Amino acid sequence: MKPITFIILGIILAPFVAKAQLRDATLIKKLSINGNCLCKTTVENLKQSYTDLKEVTVEEMDIAKDCVGQDLRFIAGKGYESDQQSGVIFQKDNNSDYISKIRLNNQFKGNLPDGRYVDLSRLLLKDLFKLYPTLKDKWGSRGCSDYWNFSNDTLSFYVKINKDKQPQFPIDETYYMNKPVEAVDLVASCYSLQNNETSVVIENSNDPVFFIDSIQVNKTVLQSYNPNEIASITVYKSADAIRRMKKATNGLIYIETKEFAKNRYWEYFKSKSQEYAKIVPSLDSDMNVQYILNKRILKNNFEGDLATINDKIFKGIQIIDKQQLMRDYNIKDKEFGVIITSDIPDNLHNGKEKF
């Protein structure tokens, strides 16, 4: 019996090699920015991905240099940045090569780990409270710090304290509402995660075995994902499932997120075209191009379709400039067109409509 591929937005999983020992998909999602996960991504990984990676000085907003207590989870005051990751600074763990802190500065535009979009060049405290109402009552600051800190279990948002404003207490909350959020920190203890994390297991022996982005999860984890994040679902039944995993007697289900699928097709197309690698040097720059698959203009929910393409069905890739893109396809808001030609994948649900 052949696997049944139900395309929500695309198709199935490729082999994936984890960068560390984290296995819980919910935790990985919670600790990731732009596909880089705390305690899973290393400095060496970053150097391989971003050739322009360089060391930079970081202003520590929660632990100024004259603070008595320091945070031992990361090396304070020093980080790494790349032009390909605008507004993102990576900071190294104190005891390993893993990244244990990610700083987002006011150049950052993108999604936080929970999917909320922020533009830190425009984010005010009142806007932050709309995004996270529970932070309204979490004004905090060390006496040695120059910033108010609004934190949940992993994220900290910082607003500059006006120390000339007297009295400092009680806090004039109305005064700060229109002040900008200066930065965001995502921090984790790599030692704790790597030594105390437990595997995610199947809760009900009657359930199928589920994988999200190559990580085995259970139904509880699945519920943490928004359907709009999913690129594809592939189902294996009966003997097909058991051949892949002995305990999958009730079926095997692979789920792929859009972010995972996007990374797959980006890596694949870079390997096929140096020109593509030049105009799309990072996942973020992907937004500047218009993909066209077998003459079909891809607008929404196409990540899984592109991730389907492999050497078996790939025919060619062509890059066109903005002028030709406008002339041939009437696309005005993209810098380049990426024209992909391929055959139709086998066992693809509604494949003729998608390819």
C-alpha cells in the first residue's frame, strides 16, 4: 500500500539532522527565532550559515556592568551578528558552543517564537501590552539596570527608564506607555535543558505515531500548532507504517511546518543555482522574490509545494529581474522572479492542480 499524502499546503519531510539533543518540538518552537534554536544552534553552525558573521558588543539591559549578580547562562556583553539576520544578535553559552541567548534590537522585523509579529522599530509599550496583556502587571528592574523589564518564562522586553523623572515610585505608567520597546531577549539555560529534558512520548497506545519536522510528538504537542503553520501532512498506514517504525501499528503521520518546508526548498534551490543563492542569501530575503512554478504564480500556502521538489522531478530554475517580472506576469511588488519547472510528484493529492 502506498503512502497517502494529504497536502494542506505542501508535502512531506526530508531527512533532518538535529544540531543538539533537544527533541521536544514544542520546546524547540518556543526557543527559536528565524529557525535558530537556543541550545541547539552552535556558533559553528552560525559561521557555516552566515559567512559575514562577526563579533559585536552587546548592551546588557538587565545586568549592567556594575550589577553585583550576573547571569551565568550566557557570556554577557559579547555576541555575534550577520547582515543576513537583521536585528538579531546571538550570544554564546558560558560552558559550551551553543547559543543560549538571542537579542533582538530595533532593526528586527519578524515573528517571535509564539508566532506574534513585531516591528521593533515601531513597537511601543502600549502595543506590547496589546500583544501580551499579562505583562501589564510585570514591571520589573534591578536597581542597577537602566531599563524596565517585562518578562514571561523565556522572553524579556525592555523599556528605557527616565532616571531624571522624580519621584521614580510609584511608577508613572501612563508616562511610559508611548515609550519604545528598545530590545527583546530570548534566553535559556542550556545545561538544564540538556540534562533534564524528557522525551515526548505517545500518550495513547491507540494513536498513530506523529512526527513534526522529524521530531516525534504527541497529540498535546500538536494542539500547540496553528493550522496556518502547517505545510503538509503525509500518512502511512498498515504495513507501510510498520516498515518505517515497528511501534506504528496504528499508523505513522508526518507533519511539516511552513518554516521547515521553506528551509528545505531554500537549501535545495541554492544547490541548483548560484544566481538564486546570490539573490536569496538568507531565508528572510525570500520575501523579495516571486516564485512561479510551471507557469503558476505562487501567492499563498505554497511552501509545501516547493519543498516537494527533488532531483527526481526537478527540471530547471530561472531568475528574472523586476522589469521582466512586471512585463510577463504583472508582478510589481517583488525584486526578482524565480521560475521553477518540474514534473508532478508521485502520490501527490491534487498534484495536477498544484503543479
